[in-house]
Amino acid sequence: MESSHPTKLMDWIFEPFSAGEKAEVLHLGNPFSETVDTFTNYRCKIHVADAYSKLPFALKNSNTQNLSSDFFREALEIPPAASFNLCLFWDFLNFLDENLINSFASFLKPYLDKNCRAHAFAVHNVKSMPSQHVYGLADLKTITSRPRQKYIDAPNPPTLKMIQETFHCFKFDRNIMLTDNRIEISMFKNNN
Amino acid sequence: MFERGKSVLDKFEIKKITEINSSESKVSTMSQRNSKNPRGQAMIGPSIVINGKVSGDEDLTIEGTVEGSIDLPNQNVLIGQSGRVEADVQGKIVHIEGKIEGDIKGVEQVIISNSGNVRGNLVAPRVTLEDGAVFKGSIDMDPGEPLLEKAKSSIKDKIQKESLEKGSSQ
């Protein structure tokens, strides 16, 4: 069933682009029609990365560092010259373990603009399962969601603290607790 | 088929030709989309395979297979549900219902229907991606001056044609 909820973080995340700057966007998963429609209001280039479909394989083998790097290279297919200043991770981090989040951060860092801003969801605690939904952006005030077509198992979703400690390419800006065991996060590039 | 109007097919190889007009519904869909195009539409039928460059002066519906490039910056291109394209495509409005591997430039718009499967990079001032469509690549909605200029002049032409047609019908 399709649903929507208000967001207070997108205004800040989109601030530079609302002022006319071109957005180079990393979007994890296939975007909804309304997300693409929202982006038509901005000068932008969106890189769509089908990262979710290969997750089960990565989760089974995440103890191998080399495999982690290969996984992100193959799943994201980021062009060498990419310099993203906006990342929409949605709930992707909820499906990764500590090792994979760390590898993901290391892999991503060279492709991030120094002023990059990002959005993600986390879960309230380790007992909360990640929601089996896919997310979109109807406008800067409204996030939409629809049920995921293929279930992705995530036995141990990382806590917010764990994400903060291991997703080292970003610093956390604001967290907002949501009612369905999720936390909405805005982030900015860690230039240290 | 491509001798109608001013279409040109360079270096093409038609491996198999059967009934071209087997998909009249698709043609009528295209007609509805651009009913005022005096040159009509060209159609690559489901059993036709083309290797090479496709260019011309008519709207084009592809229900067959095209490998190479499709260069119709002033015309609409529809890749129908049975269409299979391995080519870079340029069109005024490019509408994808089938499968394509290649980069797509839409002077005005690119539309990927829910049955569409696209692997490549899109450049257009406006992109519509219907839910259910499979897409892998990038979407550039800041196409820069050349495409914007083409879009502007295409809209200008359209307005001029419409006002001429209105004038002649009165």
C-alpha cells in the first residue's frame, strides 16, 4: 500500500540546489516517478544505482574486505568522474553490517563533493527490523513509500550510533525520530 | 518503408522482412501523439533487424531490433513493447516501452513506460520514469545550451505550424 509522510530535512538538503546550483545526485534504487518529477524542478544529473538487488549476496559474504569493494564497484557502477553533492541513501544502510558500512564509506568517499549533503533512514534499535519499503520524494516536504517487491533479509540492522561511527565519509546533521521505528537522518560530507 | 518521405537509412542491413503493417495499433498510438505531423510515421516491424544508422524526417516506431544509432532530433521516437534497441538514440520526444541499451537524448522529453527497460544515460530537459520501469544509468536534466536551444526552436516551430494551420482552416 502506498503511503506518505512529511519530512523536515529535505529543505536543508536541497538548499544549494533550490538556489540554482546543479545537483549531481547518487540515488540508491530505482527512483519513483514522483522522485524524477521532483528533480525536474532542479538542474540535476541523477546517477541511479541498483544497489539493493545484489544485497543478499553481499550480506552472505561481507566478512571478505575485497568482496565488499568489488560489490560496491559492481552494484553502483559509478562513473570515474562523478562528484556527488547530493546522496539519497534511503534505507540502504539498514541492510549493511558494520564491515559493509565501513567499506561503503571508503568506496564512496572519492566520489563525494566537499559540500555533499545526504539523506538516510536508520532504525530505532537493533531489535527493529528495517522496513520492507521503497522510498520516493513527492516534494521537499513529503516522502512517499510503497512495499518492496522482493523481501531483503537483514537480521542485524545497525544502530544509529554504529552508523555514525562507521559511515565515516559523512557527519550527521539532524536526526528525527519517526513513529514506525525509523529515524530520518540528514548528513554532510566529512572533509577531515 | 523508409523511402516514404525523406527518410535515409545508411549502411543498413535488413535481415528479414515480413508484414510491416502488422501493428497498426502502435502506429495509431504514434499518430495520436503527433497527429499534426504532415509526413506521417515510419515503422520498423517486429521481425525486422537493422544494423546501422537510422535518420530521417518522420516519426519512428520501433517494434523490431535496431543496432547502431538513431538520429531523429526533430521527430518523435517510440520504442514499442517488442522493440529491442542497442543504439544511441536522439529524438524530439523519445518514448520507451521496450528494451534499450544505449544513451538517449530527448530534445523535449524522454518517457520510460512501466514496461520499459533501459540501460544507458538519459539527457533531456524533462524525464518521466513510470513506476515499474527498469532503469540503470544516469538522468541528466540540465542538458546545456545545445539541447535547450533545439527544444526552444522546436516549440517555436510547433507554435508557428499551429498558427499557420489555424490560419489556413479559417
